[in-house]
Amino acid sequence: MAGIPAGVVAAGGLIGGYGAARWTKKRPLGAVALGAAGVVAARAWNRQAGAGTAAALTGLYVAGFAGSHPLAKRLGAWPAVFAVAGGVALVSWVAVDRRESAAV
């Protein structure tokens, strides 16, 4: 996935994982999408910024997934998913992706 910022991959995983689970009514399918995007993003973060940053961003990704559930009770499901996906993408951009795009 060269050329696609890791934050975009992570945000896509959160949104796509929820969408796949909701539209197919098969939560495991959503988990596969969420997990696959998380692995791709984590590998990119590790390659671009090192293990410590990758671990922190992966933790944020998982926390975003978990945090979207209680947030959905206040905002609604889709707004919560978009909010955490945007947050993960923004932090990834600040920590990793901004430097990568400047280097190109």
C-alpha cells in the first residue's frame, strides 16, 4: 500500500470494519477488516517511525475501536466511528504521516 498514509489505512479500517459488520450483520467479518487494516497500519508506522511510535499508535487504534462503543450512545453509531477514525488519522498524521509526505 505504498503511497497511502498509514493514518488513512487506520481510519479506513475503523470505518470499513464497522460498515462490514453492520451491513453484513456478521461481526467477525468486521473484525477481519478492522484487524487487517490495523496490521497494515502498524507495520507502516513501525517502518516509518519505529517500534515505540507504532506501539502507541496501535494502542490508539484499539482504544478508538473500544471507545467508539460508549461514544455511540451519545453521538450515534456512525458519528462515533467517524470521530474516532478522524482522531486516529489526525494523530497518525501529526506523529508519522506529515513527515513522510514532506520527505517525498
